[in-house]
Amino acid sequence: MLKLPNTNTIPINREDLIMIRYSRLVAALLIVLLLEACGNTPLQKTKTNAETTGNQLNASVVENGKQLFLQYRCVQCHGEDGMSGMIDLSNVAAKYSEDQVKT
């Protein structure tokens, strides 16, 4: 009977030891193959909708969108660039006197 290293209490026979080593080898081989399969996949940049239609937009459509953005006051929350998100209102009252805030 053989014993695994660092195990004093579990006796193991030769066939079990071979099976353990074989299982470890198969597991390591599967990991290597999986990593190799994932590693060779080239990343492809996909075109966004703006990239594919950017040249096709005409000035009137862009101007119409700008007018709608202003008309519905989207700029108040989203900023002039349309991408800013909500504006910070935490110190707005500090700009005004107490009387101005009440009215």
C-alpha cells in the first residue's frame, strides 16, 4: 500500500494513486484547452447605430431633435451636451437670500 504525501492516516493502493494522477492530468488538460479556445477568439469592434447612420443624417433631422430637446426642457436635467445626467442641486439655495428662496 502507498500513502499520499502529507496524509498519515489514509492508506491508498497503487490503482487509486494512478487514478488520482490521471484525473489531475485530465483536469489540467481541459483547463488548458478551454483557455486556448477562449484566447484565440479575436475581438471585433461592432459599429454603433450612430456610426452606421452618422453620414445619412441630414441637418433638418438634427435641428428638429435639438428643438425638441429645448422645447421639452431636457437640457435642465441632461445638460447642454445631452449626456451629463442629473445636475447637482444640493447648493442651489446658497446662491440666493432667504427672501428670494421663499418667493
